[in-house]
Amino acid sequence: MSELNQQMAARYKNNFLKEIEEQAEMGEWVKMCMQCGVCSGSCPTHFHPGWEHPPQEIFMMIRAGKREEVLTSPSMWMCTSCYNCYVRCPRKLPITHIMHGIAEYAYRLGLAPKMQPTLHLSQTFWNNCIKTGRVNEVRLTQSLYFKDGFMAGIKKGLEMKDVALGLIKAKRLNILEALGFGHKCKDVQGIHRMLAKARELEAKRKGAKAQAA
Amino acid sequence: MSDKKHAAYICAGCGLGERLDIAALEAVAKKEGKMQIVRTHPFLCSEEGVAMIRADIESEGVTHAAICACSRRAKTEAFNFPTTAIARGNLREGVIWVRPDTEEARETTQEMAEDYVRMACAEVKAMTQPAGNPNTGMNKTLLVVGGGISGMTAALEASKAGYKVVLVEKTGSLGGWAARLHRRVPTREPFKSPEDTGVADMLAAIEADPNIKVYLNATIAKTSGAPGRFKVDIAVESGPTVTEDIGAIVQATGFTLYDAGKLPHLGYGKSPHVVDQAGLEALARAANGGPIKRADGKEVKSVVFVQCAGQRDASGEHLPYCSGHCCNTSIKQAIYFKDANPDVDAVVLYTDLRTPGNGEDFYRAAQNRGVIFSKGVVSEVVPAGDGLSVKFHDLILDDRNAQIEADLVVLATGMVPNSGVNIDSLTAPQVEGQEAPAEGEVKPVSILNLTYRQGPDIPQFKWGFTDSHFICFPYETRRTAIYAAGPVRRPMDIAQAIEDATGAAMKAIQAMENAGLGRAAHPRSGDLSFPTARLEGCTQCKRCTVECPFGAIDEDEKRYPVFNESRCRRCGTCMGACPVRVISFENYSVNTVGAQIKAVNIPDEFENKPRILILACENDAYPALDMAALNRNCYSAYVRAIPVRCLGSVNTIWITDALNSGYDGVMLMGCKHGEDYQCHFVKGSELGRYRMSKVYDTLKGMNLEPERVLDLEVAITDLHTLPRKIDDYVAKIQQIGPSPFKGF
């Protein structure tokens, strides 16, 4: 991963804006920001101490070439996808998507903060769901509960046991999923082939962009 | 006297007949108003009613008619009898619409109506129908001073309207700043790319136009005369001075760029690679679409634009204002670079990006091309190696030590108007301790060289821009038939200047036509009255000549006033100023208003019915009263309102006469004055108020409370608050008690 990071850093030298435009999903929108600050003012997590740089600042930092600071920042990961900024942006920037695009790029380069809860959830969810095409809820819950260690997982599980029992009673949770049973897509092989094709197309697109640069 | 015949017409329509005792009003007009003919009509402004009046004028020989119906601002087309002097008694907006329709209000409402009938009768008897200014000038040639975009536009537009134009340009070629541009900011959909300046087309059009006579390398040596008959001496470099007969003038003398030499901290003068926007245009023209090269021939790979260089400066050292066009101009110039080579780094450092017009689309187009816009304040530009280093405070990231390296730096300096001599500074007394002009500082040169007593140029307002009524009449200067257009009036871009010049040319044409017909120009457009002075009573005090806001009055060798009627706007400020009251208009004089004041019936002190005189400016306050009436916003029945042309025309004798004859209070309603003035005659309300400030001494002499005179600033939008203010004042006067002068 850090190899890719070095490659990218070398390819774009000082032009971080160009790097984001070409490598991050929706990155081509960053240059259109007019620094009005409506996104920052609209963000519900802005009042949360974790949001170090609101979107307006992230965009400005990209233009100012602060590569390391942006890519290692936990800020984009704090986005709750409420779409307030997206709706309000007078320049119609898809800010929510840009935040995810930058976060994903940082992850690809291996610069995303380790054990960041949003990152962890996304990763776990993705790995879980691509296996059968449907989420194995018991295993997903398990891996989230035991994220911070065995004892913490047990404690969390006990805390939530009433909810779990209720779900089982209402037939909303299949306990057999723990053993690998439970719902899955009819054509699991097809899902895997589809994902492989998507990856191939993505790589092709990014390659073309990098080539054009 | 025998050829005068007075008639009063009373309307019973619009509810007047139901609310008022019309027979009693007729009796008042007949007995007290001494009208020879008194007629009532159920619908006076109908064809039938108007025909009745016209028949009286034709067969009965009526010369003076008091029409007691609605406000003088209503039904003006129906009640238009050009040969007859007309006074209007305002019974509808002035009485029934501002009074509640109740039994207890009936008596006071009727008294109010009777007073307005008395006033209309008294006014009309004191009037004569104006015949128009005989001293007209018929010349219809427009002089345009300045051959830039504004001047060329004014010339072409006037020519298109069928008028001859004389175009005078100081330099050796037309085109001004626009001719020095590579491209201009786009004016058409989709507003994405700089476009051709259009100067070449305009030059060709002017050359081919037989209506436009161009003087190059020429200045105005002297302007004398008046609208419709200006005589203008044009001094042509290395040639004889030519005299042209001119009807009206458009001054489109434009601007000079703020001297970037005053900005050494931004590197100007220290490095040849710091240029102003004009400097960059020159580089772009040299490159002609190819890569832009610096003075040393090196291709520019990175450029930084510094916005607000020496502008919007709060320290008082540089220009305090925003020049409006520079953000769009920098966007355009950044696009020059990106279009020639997309790999050039173009950064615009701004504090607020202001892109008027359709500039927002243009701004986006530049962002799309990859121009970087950064919010920051530049503190210093210093030479660094082969290029420059721009140090700035990044306002978004709050980084005080931000820095960018660039091959070239462009400073967006502002516009300084070429408005000639500040005539106010000519007359202003030298303040002690004030700095004398610095050595080597260029003294402004007069542009128009007017022979007016008030000074050689048109008056200036803020920061050297020419004065104009900013909101309502932007091209009107304080010199009739001389109009300012383009950046000499306020900072603006090409698109705005073109609009401006077109507007000014149209106004100038109106002024020439009005002057030819002996009528007033704006805002009393079409008024045929003009001031005359009974010189045998004049004490040569010069107040009228000094106070005239429009420079209409000169002095002869014996210091008597000489009126230039066609320069006059008919505000009556001279009439208000005259201490011996010798100045009057045929249909508006100390007498016409004085007679109305005296006509009002003043009840004795035991009736507990105060009388309060309202002198209301006809431009804002009187319409506000009318609109209050239209909204049925009621007010006290104890007030009697008389419209005046301007607060400046109010002669203090009216106030002392009113108080002497038993009025309990006087309300003056005029427009806002001062920095953001609203006065239609620019200085009228200010001069009027200054004069009124002396009234309080008179009040003291009469042993009256100062509250008996109230000066109220009224805007046309005050229709909802004004009735309350009137009622408050009436309550206050009732509290003070009746005037001791009642019954004398």
C-alpha cells in the first residue's frame, strides 16, 4: 500500500489537487468549491470534537497542497452521510460523495487512520457481504463486538442479549448464521464474477486517467 | 385684473358627496373664496365633467380654476387645461380618505374640507399660468467628452436616435482603456470565455457615421452658455481652437488606474515581474493567444493575481472602495494563461470574490479550467530567485505564513475617476494645519472649464466620483444638461459603462428637447415655470446665486442675480433663500403658499381645535401622504398640508407668518440629506434644513416653544408610519397648549 503512496506522491509531485482530481472518486469537483462555508455550517458532526477539518477546509487544504495532512486526517471518516452539505451547496458539489472518495483514496494508499470506527465498520461490512452477496448479520455483529478484545465483546454481547432474543423470537435473526448457514444470494458465483468485472473496469478507468495525466 | 375670471369646481364623486356637505363647500368657495363661478359635478373627472370646465374656459372666459376633488397627483391628464391656471383642493386623499367615517368625526372632517377649498381658491388667485422660458436654445448637438467605451457608446446611441454628436478625445485615438485590452469579460451565454472587445467595430461605426464629428488630441478650453445653447471651445493640440454650438453634454472621461507605484510592499517597481492589470493586458496582447511571456522573455509557468491591491483599504492610505470589475478582470486574465497553456499554475488570492453581472458563470468557467482561487490577504511580494515569492495570510486555514512562488504577479489596482477639479475644495476655507499638496503632486486639471460662477467642473460626491442621485437618477449631475456616464460616475466594467452611456445619451437628448421648448428638465420635467426676480427689491446679498444647487444663477457686474432659466431645475431653492422675497415663479411663489396659509380658518383658543401646518416636499413626502390615504391610514383633522417643490424652497416667512396668525405648530417634511441623500434636488433639503435651524431663534424671539416647528425626514415609503408621526405631533402640540397668537 505505501508503495502506491510513494508512486502517487512521486507522480503528482506538488500538484495534490490534480492527484485528487484523477485518483479520488468525485475528486474533479474539488476545484469548483467557492469557499462559502455553507457545508461546514450545515454539518451536524461539526460540533463533535472529532471533526478536525470541515469540508470547506479539506478542499482548501487540497488546493494548498497539504497532501499528508489531508490523507491521514480522520475528518472525512466522520461524515455520517446525512447529505445536508450536498443539498445546500450553492455550487452543487456532491460533497458527501467527495468526502467518501477522498476517504477511500486515503485507504487505498494505506494512509487512513488505523482502527478508525467508520473505516472498521465499512471494511468489515464489505468483507462480510461480498462473500455470499448478503450480509451475515450474526458474524457482522460478532466482529464488531469483539473489535476491542474478547472481554469487551462478551460484555457488549450481554448488554445486547435482550434485543438479540427479541429479534430471534420475531424471526428477524437466524442464529444459525453463526455457523455459516442462513440467507445468501441464489447465484453467489455470479456476484463474485460481477465484483471482479467491476474491479477490472475501475482499474482500467484509473489507469486511463493516470495515463492521460 | 378685469381679464381674470376665477372659478371653483367641486367634485361629488369618489364618496365626496356622501361624506361631505357639498353645498357648504360651494358656499365657502363663493363667499370666502370669492369665486365668480362655482359648480359641482357628481363625477368631475368624467368626460362630461371635464367638458363642463372646458366650456367655462371657452365661453365664460375662465382663466383661473380651483378644482376641489382629488390630490394634485391624481387625474392630471383629465384636468389638463394648458391655458388656465389650476389649483387643486385635495378633498379625497387629503380629507375623506384619511378620516374615519364616523358621526363624531364628521364635523372636523367637514372643517378640513372647507379649509382645503379656501386654500385652493386662495392659491389659484395668487397664480398665473406660466408661458414657458422665452430664453431657449434650439441647438440639438450632443457633446461627448471622452472617447473610451462610454464616450463612443454615447456618441453612437445619440447618432442612432438622429442627433449630431461632437466627440472630443484627449489622446490621439479613440477606444480608451478598452482598446488596450486583449479580450473583454464575456457578455453572452454561456459566459465561459473572454471575448473580443468590440472596439474595432465601434471605431469603424464612428468613422462611417456622418453624424459624429471627432476631435482627437483635443480638450475643452471653455464651456459657456446653458442647455440648448452651450458654446464650447475645443482646443486641438497643434491647431486652432474650434468653437462648437452644443445642446447638451455627456462627460465620459473615465478613469485612471490607481498608481501601483504606491504599493511597494507588493513588489511593484522592485521587480519588473510585478505588473498591474493593464500591464498584463499588454503582455497578453503581445502573446496574442500564444504562451504569455514576461518582460525578460521567459514564458510564465506560474502566475499569482493579488486582488484588492490598494483597494478596499481601511487604513486611509489607499482607495477605500471596491472597483467592481477587477475580480472578473483577474478571472479573465487567469483564463488567458490557462487557454494558452493548461499547465500554467494560476492562483487568484482574494478576500471576497465579487463577480457582478454574469460573472459567477465566468468564475466557474475559470475554476473548471483549473484556476485556483484562494482566500487570503497578501502581506508582501518579494523577489525570490528568478521569480517572486508571495506571502499571504490564508484566511480559510488561518495560516499566517502561507507562501506561493510565482514567475509573475498581477496586482488588481482600482479605478480613480477623471472628474476634473473638485469645485467644493475651491470654495472651502483653508483649514489650519491641513497639509499643503505634496511637492510634485499633479493638480487636477479642469475637464469642462465651465464659466459657471460655481466652478469649472461638475460637482463631486465621494472619493472624487461625480455627484449623481445614486438611486433614482444616476446620470443627472448638478449641472443641467450635463450628464456623467461610465467610471467617472462610479467604478464599473465595460458592460455597465455601455449601459450607462446609453442612459446618459438618452437623458441628454431629453434635456436638449426640453431646453428647446423652454421647459424644465428632470425632475420637474416639462415644467414651464421659471424663476424671476423683482430686481428693484434685491439687496444683492448673493444668497440665491450661492445656494442654487444647479449653478443656474450668475451675477452681473452689480452683483444682481442673472438667471439662466434653462439651467434651472425649478426647485425654488433661490426663492426659499431670498431674505427679501423678490424671487418667484409664476405658479409657485411666496404668495401662492402664503395665501394658502392665510386662507385657513383658525378656530379660537377655546374651541380646542389646534391648527398645524404641514409643508410637504412634493417628491417624497406628499406622495407618501397620498399613499397613506390610499391605504386609508387615518390621521388628525387638525393638520393642513401644502405641497412644496422642495424643502429648499421653503421661505422662513411662511413659518413665521403661520405662527403669527395663530397656527399651533408647523411640520416640515423633506427628504433625507447628507451622505446618502434622497433629495431630488441634491442639496435642496440640506439647504432648507440649514435655513430652518435659524427659525428657532425666531421662535425664541416670539416667546414660542421650539417644539412648535418640527423638521421631519420623510421617504416615499413612510406611508404607514407617517400618519402616526402626525398624530403624535398633534398630541404633543395639544399638550403644549394653544398658540398665544390666536385671535390677534
